[in-house]
Amino acid sequence: MTATRRVIIPLPDRDFDVTEVAVPWRLLVDAGHEVVFATERGATPAADPLLLTGVLFGKLGAEPEPKRFYEQMIQSPAFQKPITWEAIDPEAYDGMVLPGGHAPGMRQYLGSEALQAKVAAFWKLGRPVGAICHGVLVLARAKDPSTGKSLLWGRRTTCLPKYMERAAYFLTAWKLGRYYRTYPAYVEEEVREALAPSGQFERGPREYSRRGTATDHGPAFVVEDGDYVSARWPGDAYLFTERFLAKLEARAARG
């Protein structure tokens, strides 16, 4: 049996994606690992409420199973009493997961230079890192202190594709304004700019609605590069976590 690993999941105070946090939490805990949450000042966080009730006419929100996982997760002591970003000691963790989300509260997390510094310090250790959807922006914006370049320079990655972000925005703008446009630039555009000129961005097959599940990874897509795994959106969350778990446990087996 693989030894228990500790995984840190930084979050904003509000508006993170339900599925992209609850699915990794549930699968990591079920595999016997410890999950530690961190927010800027240690406040108990909350997901984007529209993803629990339905973004538009009860649609576009999280699926029933991730919502059940979320209800379980918010009762856990680790979630109710997160540490602060400043208190993150990279050496104390075996893995890091960077979830996404698109509502305005995400900017606290996506734009924090203090958090980016912690992420860069962890990245330097060469331990498993998983980033999904907007969470890839944290890596794109974080800099390698020795080169001044993005952590993703020279790496292969995916993130929320422009076509997905644009479609969600056009579908809902009449009702929700810029709810689906976190920043003026699309996520894919910013991530591409952080990569080496040769370009290692992988968009994956086009998908607008079908989501992967615990038993069907058909619609899901992830990119693996060494101990780094990235994914596009909530529909990839199960496969994303499975691949992250494999890296975490493989590293544990190597000692």
C-alpha cells in the first residue's frame, strides 16, 4: 500500500469551480492521502454559487456527483480551517493541485504574486503539480527566479480552450454579462504567450458538453509532461485526478 501523501490545494475566498476542487478532494482522500487547503488569510472558502444552482435556467452547473462531493468536502475540518497562502511550506507537501473557476472572485487567486512565489518554490522541487482550466494561469504567471520566464516555458500544457470560453460567454452574456470572461484576454491566449516560441500548447479534441466521469474518460483530455498534468475544464476532472494520483503514488513508490 502506498504511503499517505500530503497535497496542498490553494483557493480564493470565493468563486472556485465546484467540480475542479471537489472531485480531486474526494478521489485523493479516498486513495488515503491528506488534502490541505489554503486561502489568502485562512478564511473558509466557498465555490461559485451558480455552479451549484445552475448558471442559466438551471443548466451549465456542476453535475450531481461533484455537487455531492462538494457537500461532503465543506464539512471536512481541512476545508473549514484552511491555512494561509503565506503559511504554505513547499517542502511539507508531496503534490499541489491548482483548480480553476471563472467568476470574479477568482482574480484574488489567479493574480496573487505572493501565491505565485509559493507555487514557483514548489515547482522547483520537481514534485507532482496538477492544474486545470483557469488554474493553469497561476503557472503561466509564476516566474522561475533563475530565468525570469514563466514556469511553463518549455513545457507541454493545456488549459481552458478559447473556443470553450468564447462559446460560454456568447451563450450567457445577454443574461450574465462578462461572467464567463474573467480577464480581457482569453485564458488560452495568455497561456500560449507564456510558452516557448516553439509552442507546446495542446488544445485537445473539440468538446462543448460531454463530460468525463469516474467510469467513462471518453470525453476527457489531459496533457502530461513529467510530473506536471494539466486539463481543460470540469469535464476532465476525473481523468485529471486519476493521472495526478498516478504521479503522486509513483513518486511515493520511488521513495
